[in-house]
Amino acid sequence: MIYLDNAATTLKKPDSVYDAVIDCMKNYGANPGRGSHKLAMKASRKIYETRENIAKLFNIDNPMNIIFTSGATESLNLAIKGIVKEGDHIITTSMEHNSVIRPIKALEKYGVLNTIVSCEEDGTLDVKKLEKEIKENTKLIVTTHASNVCGTLIDIKKVSEIAKKNNIFYLVDASQTAGVYDIDVKSFNVDMIACAGHKSLFGPQGIGILYIKEGLKLNSIKEGGTGSSSLELYQPDVFPDKYESGTPNTQAIAGLNEGVKFILETSTKNIREKEEELCDYMLNRLKEIKDIKIYGIMDSKKRAPVIAINIGDLDSGEISFLLDSEYDIATRPGIHCSPLAHKTIGSLKQGAVRFSIGYFNAKEEIDITIDALKSIVESM
């Protein structure tokens, strides 16, 4: 199969990732922090090693400020719901995934206000428009780093400067960019970063990350066993235990560790340059197809390698189905859990066929995909 659905989950991963998951499950998959025997201790060490490697990737001083969650959705919910209270105001954008929009909208019933800043048709954010929406009670700004629909990048450095100037917390959804683009918490005034382990970090599904800036404390959204302060009836206040109740997904963390190690060894620069090259190649080849509409910015350096298209008035679901059933090419059609983004780029009614490129894709696969699309168009 030609797999072009990496924006959902990166399917191809380094062999060391698969090996680490199996090794953990078979040889030391005990409860970390819940015992003093050697298997529990080995599991604990593996989890801490993973925090250390993630800290290197994002230039974080204290690995204990990295919280493990079940995925980006839980990370975003914890970050958003943990920092605001009744009467506070949140600013976000029209290019966000529902994992941002829905938690924010759910807070309306608790008296938390929000403003959704409309982006341009190509997905770009005018930061001046965002700045104009700041109010006295604005507590939090949330933006994606790159659209999961059309790949357009948001300048998080500029947004972070606005947030810092106005003493507002800033949360970045880096689900589409972590592991590919340089995210340095010392260069940006970013208070929280949420991302999924199973995309460009090459980890398994079921693991996510939330970085919380030193000195910032959120209200927890779940309480329970942590293996620490077990005599106490109240949740411990120390990091990361305050936010990590329950048995950790140790095997997924072990796999994530190998994915992050691969990135550190390969370098985000090399990964990004390869993905940009493939993205640029596909954008140019797509132009060969009759009646095609390509969404987002055409400059591959200003977008993640996530390409959404439509062909005339053809149904996006039907095109994706034919690519899969007739040509063994995996894509994703529809709304991509981002209705406001589709409304912004003008594809809400039709949806779009999304091709998302990963580090392990090749030009030959793109050539086959273009030929398949041409054949589909000719036959319809």
C-alpha cells in the first residue's frame, strides 16, 4: 500500500519503535512507580528516559514538566480546561481541530467566553486580527502550529510575542509539526505545547504529550493513584504526578522514546527538508490534473506536507474510496474533524481529499498517486 494518511497516524516507523513496544510488554511491562522490584524500576527508568529525550527535542530544562497523556486530545483538554475559570476569555482561530474547538465551546456553559479569529482562505492567520480581539479578561490564546486540513503554518513565534506582551498564556497544538519543525521553548514564549505521539514523533497510538512551562500549574481534570503520596486522600501537587493518575501506558512510552531518539539522530532539519521536497513535488504534479482545486499555500516551506484537494464537483469520499479499492492508496476524505477550517478554505460542503506525506514516503509513490488520480478523472 501507498500510505498518504500520515496526518492521522504515521504508519511507517523506525523498526526500533516496534521492537521497544514488544520488549516492554514481554520483559518489563510492570507498573512503574508502584513497586520496588526490578521490573517496576526498569519501567520507571524507561519513562524518565523518554521525558529526557523529549526535553532535548523541545529544549526543555526540566523533564518533569512533560506530562504523558492518552493523546493530543487529552493534552488539549487538560491545558484548556485546567487554566481558565468563569469569566475568563479564550482566543483561538478558525483553523483549529475539534480537539481545540470543542473543549472551548464546552466551557461556555461554565461562563468562559471565547473568540474565534477568522483566518484567510489559504489558512493563514493575520496576527494583527488576533491581537485586536484581546480583552481585559483574555486568559489564553490557543492556535495550531499547522493545519491538519491544508497544512498551512501559523507563525507561532509572532503569536507568542503578542501573548507575552499582553501577559496571556499561549497554548500551541503541535500535533502536525512536533518532530519535523523546530519548536524551542526558550526561543518562543510558549506556555504549553500539546502533541500526539503517533504522528511525526513516530510513536504508537495511545500516547500524547503536554509540556507545561516551569511555574505554571493547571487544575487537574482527573485524580487517582499515582504511586506517590499514597497515604494522602488528595491528589499530590508535584509534577508530573498531579496530572498522571492511573497506570501509565509504558509500552507506548517506550515506543515513543525510540521515535524521539530517531528524530534526534536524524535531525528535524533533515526530516523537514525531505518532507518539504516531497510536498513541493506533489503540489507541482497535482497541477497536471484537470479541474483540480488545491487548498492552502503553494509554498512548501510555509505549509506542513498536508495537501487537501478537490476535483471539479466529484465527491471527495468517492475519490478516496477509489484510490484505496482500485489503486491501494490510503488517503482521507471529508471534513477531518475540522469543520471551521473547511468553512474557512471554502470546502465545507464538498469536504476534501487529504494527502499527508511522511518521512518514509518516496517520489515514486507520488508519481503512482498522480497517475491514479488521472485515471479516476478520465473514467468519471
